[in-house]
Amino acid sequence: MRTYRAVNLNVLWFLIALNVVIFVIQLITGEGIAAYSPLISFLGLTPALLSQQPWTIISNMFVHGGFLHIIFNMVTLYFLGSFFIRAAGEKSFLAVFFLGGLVGNVLYFLLGPPLPGVGASGGVFALAGALAVMVPRVPVFIFLIPVPMPLWIAVIILVFLSFIFSEIAWQAHVGGLLLGLAAGLIFKRRRRIYYF
């Protein structure tokens, strides 16, 4: 028998709205090109400047380099985030998202190029990793692939793609994913019933 409960997605919608608002500001201040905005320098994580701009270890999760970047991250954040909130609750969602982003940023700081790193991908990959452990066989779609596949396969494909494109910060993806996998193991041991 499946059990249902009311789910509040306000926190998720707030995070998405905040990202979109900041992206609009990027477009305005970058004369229509988000990557040219001074917000990239102020909020993006530049490894060599972290000691002078410590807030960027978190703030970079709210700036994006272009339309495809924010669309992919926000659509994925919505689907994974809403699923995760149903499975583990809002507080756990926030913890996994932000800790995943933080771990991804630490890995980017240690292994990344001397360029500003931006985007919510570390947190998104953390949610994907946790869900891949908690509910590995749930069917999902990946952009441009018209057939559903088990979540764990989708995660492997997305990690693989992280290494193919040079402009993708694979360090943030891998760091977030590792945090998510660990979190998923913890949640799986704690809970025996998931609500969807």
C-alpha cells in the first residue's frame, strides 16, 4: 500500500526563483550576455581569490554562465528536488543541496582551473547521487534522449558527459555526487518507506 503526504515545495521554488532573478540581473548588467556580468567576478568562485572572497564558496551556486546552463540546472533541480523532498523532507533537501555544492566547490578549488566557477551543478549532482542510492530504478529522462532510463544509469551518463566538455567543471559535479552518494546511504538506512 502506498502512503501519501502533503509536500511543501516552497523552499525549492524559492531557490529556483533566486537563481532566475540573479540570472536576469546578470543579463542586465552584462548587456544581454550573462557571462559578461560583473556578478560573475563578485559571486563566482575563483580559486586564487577565495581568501579575499570567502562568500563565493556558496554564492557561486546562484550564478550561471548562460541560458542553457541555468535552464538545465533549474529544470533538473526542480525534478530531483521535488522528488527528494517527498522522499526525505525539506531540511534534508537543503542539507544535501548545499553540502553537495560546498563539497563540489572545495574540489573545484583544489583541482579546477584558475577561472571563475559558477552554477548549481554541485548541489544538483548531490541530489542525483542521493536519489540514485535511495531509488536507483526510478525512471527518468535526460535532455535530448526520448526514452526513460533508471536513475542510476542517467547519473553515470551525466558524469561521463562532465568529462567530455572542457567548459564543464567536472570537479564540482564529482564532489557533489560523492556527497550525494554518502547521503543516500545514510537516508536509505534510516528510512524504509518513501513517499511519492
